[in-house]
Amino acid sequence: MRRKVFLCLENRWLPVYLFQNTALDRIQYIHQHSNINKRGITNTLALLDADATIPFISRYRKEQTGNLDEQEIAEIQKLAQQFQELENRRASILKTIEDQEALTPELETRINAAITLTELEDLYLPFKKKRKTRADMAKEKGLEPLAKMLMAQAIEQPLETAARFISGDVSSAEDAMTGALDIVAEWINERERVRTRIRKLFQNKAVLVTRVVKKQQDEEGAQKFMQYFEWEESLRRVASHRFLAMQRGQKEGFLRLKVEVPVEIALDQIRRVVLKSEAGPCAPYLKQAISDSFKRLLQPAISNEVLAEARQRAEDEAIKVFSENLRQLLLAPPLGQKRILALDPGFKSGCKLVCLDQRGDLLYNETIFPHPPQRETTQAIKKLRSLVNSYNIEAIAIGNGTASRETETLVKKIAFDRQVQVFVVNEAGASVYSASKIAREEFPQYDVTVRGAVSIGRRLADPLAELVKIDPKAIGVGQYQHDVDQTNLKRELDRVVESCVNRIGVNVNTASAALLQYVSGIGPGLAGKIVDFRRQNGAFSSRKELLKVPQFGPKAFEQAAGFLRITSAANPLDNSAVHPESYFIVEQMARDQKVEVEDLIGNQDLLQKIIINQYLSDTLGLPTLQDILDELEKPGLDPRRAAKVFEFDPSVKKIEDLQVGMKLPGIVNNITNFGCFVDIGIKESGLVHISKLARRYVSDVNDVVSLHQHVQVTVLEVDLQRKRIQLSLVD
């Protein structure tokens, strides 16, 4: 079924697989499911098959792909995997049926023509090994001929015909008829046209019904599912967050969940396929078999199928929300290379503080106790002033956990001898990092409290570089991330991290192994070798020097070089996103302008004189040339905005301080499909429902707000008992 051919790309012959005797080949399959042009698909697949990464392809192979972006390339990769799964399943089914000596030319043609897994499974169902069924037992009693006559509807006296099958295990005509109808019911269930009709009915008309488990409704935890105690909703229209909430309620034992469709409509659909005549002598018996087949076989099977499809849609949507939140979080504004004092606040255990230099290296750590019960406020203030002066601190980062507002208030009252910016930093996941293997390797001589404070300070300086060390699920953004398929979630989140890291670029001389592993073409093993080489030999002086790292071969260099920065390199292009394979073009541009390469960089007057069309070639097109000019104009430019200080309302320190109608400043700290959560400076974040985001209809929360956005909200409702706050962005 699969034929290997070779495609010449970039002067290399790369394998491409063509699938024969199927309705679609791989290119057609992806094209029909994505509407991406076939040339772009073909070349992208060749690059992916050659182990090129998505960031590399989207940035440096635009001519081959037709300027496809990362999302489109990822979609091609995903669909290619789906197609391979389809082909593998097709081959397995064909072999299984062939081994049973039941594969006819007609069946083989239909299996080869199937373009979905559902079609394949429907065709395979009659040949699938299953537990002994009522139909199997009836066949053992010799009742299959009677079932065939009933299905053919060719007998005038069904009961009299059934009487001929009375034998040792069949005591009466009625007994024979019952067994034969069990066989007929199974045949109806396995009939492809029947399953297609019933599946379509479920897809269009199914209602999702939830009911509370009476014995559990008063148990702790049940109340969070109260709205679903008596709930009905179209399965086709159910929102992902509601579906996942119902699934969780069922998993925790508080809800029962089922899918219902109009039974009479379902039976009518089956009768249209099975019955030749509503008035025939066999019709009453076949109607019994139809009803039995639907209730006992078809309904449970198709219900499970459409529920699985709904769950997949909900999980895909939840993963999409989480991924977008993670992207925004990783691309949050960095403060940059500053000397930072970081505070992990607390009451009884005190506030752990650390002083970091511009590279994020730990200089000093101590614990102060400015809050109850110790109340060593004066000593804490003196210590903070002293440290700010001693270590030339430029910014203070305060974790947003317990005692955050109290610590922020204290720090802002201190009259420092130098200008110091004060930031409140989201510390979600800092405790996870502090206990991780990465943290232990970075700070083997310090405990988790010191490591956590370091993480808070570093994520102010560069959120991306620090957050890559933490499992994304511990960061606390998204919805129902623990309820979705963890393999799919990890794959998608890893892709987002990889995308963000390569979009920003990485300083190869300061980056941790945790950050370097996400650079295109590197991975964990090679990242460790780069750090070891740097530790033993000092800083890299050029990109070419990377080839001296063990196992860092030409392929890895091709994939990674453009995303790695060397700030003090002799060649200024080594600190840019211009790929080494294109240096010769920049050098030619400089020669044509009669200047050196460094004279071109940042010189808009010179760059505007360059006519890029004269540098076009068979392998170098306008997209890449334009990228090169853009990079020369602002080499190594960080696309992230600079971090800004934010002020919460000083009069609000706890939920009891809130009053309906209050207008408060806040920071968006989570986005879901149903709205966004806003940090207003207290322990509990408030929800802005999607209907309260704007005066117009909003279908996508991200169209209105983004993570870390500074907003002004109005308090609509405060539920002290459940610790819930309803907010509005609409005045």
C-alpha cells in the first residue's frame, strides 16, 4: 500500500511516501482537511521527514513552504500523523480479515476507499473478535438460517417456519424466534448504513443529560456541581468548560451523565433501512429486533462514540486555551538585566529575601520577620535599605502569595537612597521549581525557600527563561488542564514553549540547559553538552564555535544557529536572527554599498538604498530577503514589551474590603472560554464573565483581553461564603 519515492529538496534527495489503492494519498488527505496548497504541504512534509523543526521551517524555509506560519506547519504535522494512524489501522484490518479468509474483492475495495477511522471500524465490526453474545449462542443452536429468512423477509408464516427449528436446545417456536431475532439484532447493529444513520441522528439531535447522585448530593464537594444536578443541553452545542465540568462531576461520583435522542425517530431511521414493507408478515418480528438492537447495542455504542467525540472537542478547546495562555505568559514583559532583590513573603515563617545580579546569579539571602507574630518591622526596614545600597539594587520583586500586600505596603513606605522600582510578581509554580531537580542542580547548597525566592526574582527579569524550568501545568493558567489527555497536553505545551523560545532567541553564553533544550534542533542532551562545554572552555566567541561541542553536528547547527545569540561576537550577525547560511548575502549587500557589515546594521539610510530584487535567486526569495533587511534594521530586537510597575488599590487588602460598585485596578491573570480572572490585589481573583467584557457580543475572550493586561474593573457581586467575586469591564 505504501511506495517510497524521493524528492529533491535543497540539493538533497529526501524520502516521501505515496499510498496506493486508497481514496486519498497523504498530500490529498492533508489538503482536504486543511485547505493548504499541495506544494506547500509536499515541501513541508519533506522538511519534517528530514527532522527539521517547526520554528526552523517557518523562519528559514519560507520559499519552500510558500510562507506558511508555525500554526499551519503544525497542522500539517498533526494531519500527517493522523493519516499514518489511518493507514496503519487500514493495514491491520485488512490483514485480520484476510487471516479469517473473509476478505472479498468488494470488501477490500470498500476498506481501501474509507477515509475516516469511523468508516473503517464500521466495516470491520462484523469481523471483530468479541465476547460471546446472545447471537453467538443462538447460532450455536442452529438458528442462523431462520434469522437469514427473517432478514430476507421471504416467509409468509414466520412462527410456523420457526417451529421447524425446534430441537434439543430450542423448546418452542417462540424460543426459536427469540434466538433468531437476537441474531438479527446483531446484524442490524453491524450494518454500516444503519450505524451511519443513527450516528448522524446522535450528532444532530443528541441531548446531554446530567442528574445528581442522590446519595452524594450532600457530600463535601458536591455543591460545586450544583448547576448540573438537573441539567439538559444539546451535545452539539455544549461549551467545552461545561462538558469538562460535567465529566469531572461524574468522575468524582456526584453526577450521572448520559446521552439521549428521540427513540421513535431512531427506530424509524432503522426501519427505513431494514424493512421492505411495514405490513409484511415478518415486519412485527423485525420491529422487535430493531427495538432491541437500538436499545441494547446501537444506543450504548453510538452514545459512547459521540461522548468520546464531544470529550475530544472539549479537550482540544481546553488545550487551545491553556496553550494561548501559556504563550502570553511566556512572552510577558521582562524587566531585563537588572540587579534585583526578591522577596517571597510570609507571616509566621517570615519573608525570604535574595539579592541577584544582572545575570540572575545569587549574591545574598536572608529571612526577615516584619509581620505578625514577630513584628520585627524596624529591623526589616533597616535590612532592606542596607541591602539595596550594598548590592546596588534596581528593582524589588515581591511574590503575590501570602502576606504579599502587607509586604508591598511595607516596602513602598521605605525611603531608599536610590530609585528602586517595586513589582508584584505572580509566583505560581515557584514552589514546584524550588523542589525540582533543576533547582537542586542550580543551588545544591540552598533549601527550597531560597530557590523559590530566586525564581520570583528571575521571572521578573525574564519570565521566559525562568518559566521554562517549570511544568506548565503548575503555572496555574487555563481550564481543566488536569482533566484532559496529558500526552496531548504536553505535546502542545512543549510546542508552545519551543515556539516562544525560538521567537525571542537565546543568548548561548547565559542560557540555562532548561532554556537551551527548547532551541530548534538542540533538545535536553545537547543542551547539557553546550552548558558543559561553556563551563570548561569559557564563553562562545562565535556561532561557528558551537560545532566544537560534542555531538553538535552540521544538522543541529543548521537548525539551531539562527536562534542562538552571541552578544560579543566578532561578527555582528552572530547576535542577530540572520542565519549563517545567509551571511554571504549580507556581506554582498555591504560590498555593494561600499561599507562593512557592521556599518549596515541599524543604518536605515543605507538599508533603504538596498534593492532586494537584485539578490533574488532560485533558493533565496523575497520573504527571506525581507526578513534579513528587517533584522538588519533592528538586530536581536526583543518583541516583548518592557515590564511596568502596577499599583493595586491600597484600601483593598482582603475580600471583606470589597463593596459592590467599587472600581478597582487589576491584572488579568487567567483566561478561559467563559471569561477572564483578574487579580485585584487580594487572595481571591475575580471573574469577569464573557458577557461582561464589552458592550458588544464577544465570541473569543482573547479578542478583548490578554494575560497580564492592566485593566479597570467594577465589582458586581461578592459571595463571602464561597469566596467568589464577580467583576465587569463594562462601566
